[in-house]
Amino acid sequence: IISLPLIRLFNIRPLIVEYMYYQPAFHWAVRLLKALPMPNFGSSFSPLKLKRAERALQTISKGLKEGDRFLIYPSGTTKLTAKEVVGGAFGVYQLVGENPDVPIVLVRITGLWGSGFSRAPTAGAT
């Protein structure tokens, strides 16, 4: 929701974690935005998820070469500490290597504590 103005203004295609992408209440909207689903490796890892992620990264790389713009949160989550932990999120590193001339805009998001999508409802528990 916080990214909606950026998406509309700059014609950006967002990446959305699969469990949100396929929610019946949101699926029509994310398809309208031409969003791409990305597996959630935080919950589990499998060769099937890795294959789906690789397919999404190939789609992004091709889109970047064609002039598409994408909204990617490399860490895939809100910050829990003062230091951002990206972990095993290799996709952006791979995309930059394949598309070195693509302009990148870095954005830092803070202040989501207390929103419906933060960890406030769980008292900060992970």
C-alpha cells in the first residue's frame, strides 16, 4: 500500500511474496499491477521454490533489458534492528550482475512499527 504512489507514478512492477500474490482478495489487483510472485524462503526452502524464484529473476532480467522497472525489497521484510539483514536474498545481486547499466534507486523504509503489516501485533516476536 505504501508503494502504490510509486507504482502508479513510475509504472513500476512490484515483486510480491507468493502467499500474498495468490490471496483471492488481492490477486486481481496484483495482476492489474503486473506484479510478479516470489517464493517465501523465510518459511522453508525447496528445489521447487528455487526454480520459481529463478524463473521470476529471468523474467525481471528480460524486463530490465526491455525498459521495465521493478520494485524489489531485497530483505523482504521490515527492519528488526538498527542493522538491515538481507540474508540469502541473492536476486538483486544476480540482477545487477546481468544488467550492470540499469539505474538503481535505493530506498530505506522505516517507521512501519504499529502498522497492520509490522511485528507490532506480535509484540515484536519473529
